[in-house]
Amino acid sequence: MKLILAAVAALTLSAALSGCVVTPVGYGAVVTEAPPAPPIEAVVGVAPSPGYFWMVGGYTWVGGRYVWERGHWAAPRPGYRWSPHAWRRAGNGWRDEGGRWERMR
């Protein structure tokens, strides 16, 4: 047990002293830098089954920079509609609003 605790302490200390922390900020983050224009995902391919739809990719904020997450095919959810990921202006910055399923009324 002491060996495990010592290993965890050593890993924690080395991560803290490395000076390089890369952590996702997550949805809802506000950043001051505007997101770049999205790339064109030219190769989408064929849907894996009838009724599937393409969920467009989007930028996320990771480790102090924008990172593109490619789109993918998804099955529909009865009674729901897909609201795609977007960056919205928020004061002096940009707020990350992740894609989500919304119940249809």
C-alpha cells in the first residue's frame, strides 16, 4: 500500500512540476479567442443504415487551444431532434454550447 501511495505522490508531483497542464475545459467554457472557421468535411461516406444522419463536427477548447472533433453518423432518437454544437458570443468572449438532443414538443 505504501508503494502505491508513493507512486501516486510521485506522479502527482511530476505532473505539477512539469509546467504543462493539458485539460479539457468542457462545454460551457468561455474563451476570449474566437473559434476558427470550421473545415469542410468533404469525405462523409455513406450512412451505415437507413435513417442515420450526419452530426457535423465542431471545435472544442482543449489545453488552451481549439481542437477539431470530426463529425459522425448517428441514429435518430424518436421524439427528439439534434441541436448541433455551436460557439456563441458571450460578453468579451465565446461560450461553448455542446450539441445535445432536445425533446420535440
